[in-house]
Amino acid sequence: MKTRTCPLLFLCFLLPLPMRALAAMETEPPSFTALYRHWHEPSDTLLDEARVTYSSQGLRVEQLIGDSGNVFIANYADDAFWFLDRKRHLVHAIPVIASSVVATDPAMVGPVQNHSTKALRVFSKIQVEPCEGLEKEALESAMFQGRTVQRWSCLFDGESVEEHWYAQNPGVVVRMATRDGFVSELTEIHRRHAAPAYFRPPSHYRSVEIEELINPAVPISSYLEKKNGQL
């Protein structure tokens, strides 16, 4: 499988559910860790790979592709989002209003990734409800990674646009596939209890704007000192 790397690729795949609504669900959300992979099947191109930790406390996504050290954290209790660079010990706090539109506005992520608006909307890492926001039609069940899953056809204006595979255990969509060949999967799913601190950035990380987080440090050789009347 070919791999295409891109800084902060996971910026395109934010959790679409309002955090307050998710935290207030009557049924306690599952708590687990899993491997997330997202690829374009027709071209056999891997677009993203990450380790995901999910619970009622929040969502933590550690990007694996390209050994970038990029991390995304959503904290449900505080309604807070952060991007982290573990290699440079940097953190960028995302305004809640901006985070709610970033997954549907390509202008917000143009410098990071050039997916279509539809792709930005569809590929979240965690969905607790199959075909969220769309009509759905039940298909035959199947086996996936040793789990029985319920297959659903997601409909828009009566036409199938996606297929979601929902696993009762752990209670999330484990596979999503679109008509145009984009596939997302959660595999290697294991139950895990994560402490609240796991969904916060380390206190010693330096807070920066998004431009500094995305761009590497300016090389020393490119710095030109201004002269003060001296030769």
C-alpha cells in the first residue's frame, strides 16, 4: 500500500458530535484503544494511521503515519480541543467554535490537507451511531475482526452514499466506506481505562499558534542580522 504523508493530517477527521451532547448520553460511552486506518482503496493509498483512545472523558488520537509525533486531544468535560507536537513539546488550543466548522470548511484546512468537503465531513475517527445525520437501511450482518457487525447503507435523497459497519461491542462504527473508495477502519480494539489527565496536554508544553505548530522551525542559516552602521 502506498503512503501519503501530510502534517497534522488528523485535522481533517475531527469528532463531529457536540461534546456536551456526547458526554450527556444516557448510556455510558465505551472506553477503549484501537488502531485507526484511513485509505483510498482504488489507488491503494494510505492516508492516515493513528492510535485512538476513547472514553467518556475524551478522545486522544496519536498519529502514526510518518512518525510525526502529532496528537489531537478532545476533552469532553472542558469542551476543549488541542493539537500537540510531542517531538517539539508544543501545544495549540483550538477555539470550540472553530473546531465545530473545521471538518466542513475546506478553507480552514487548506494548508494541511486538500480533501473534498464531503471527505472532511465523513471521515471522523469515532462514530457511536451508524449513518449519523443520514437515512439508513439495514443490510446483512457480517464478521469483522472476530466481531459480529451490523452493516448499514447510509442514504442521501434515497441514494446509498456510504456503508457503515456497527459493532455492538464496543458500541461504535468500526468500518466506513464511501462510494468513491475512501475506507476507514478501527482494528485491534481493546478495552482500556484512561485517567482524565490523559485527555489534557502536558503542563510543560509551550503554547503556540497553529502556524508554528504546522511549520518546522526556521533554520539558523536563513536568519540575517540587521547591521547597525557597522561594517
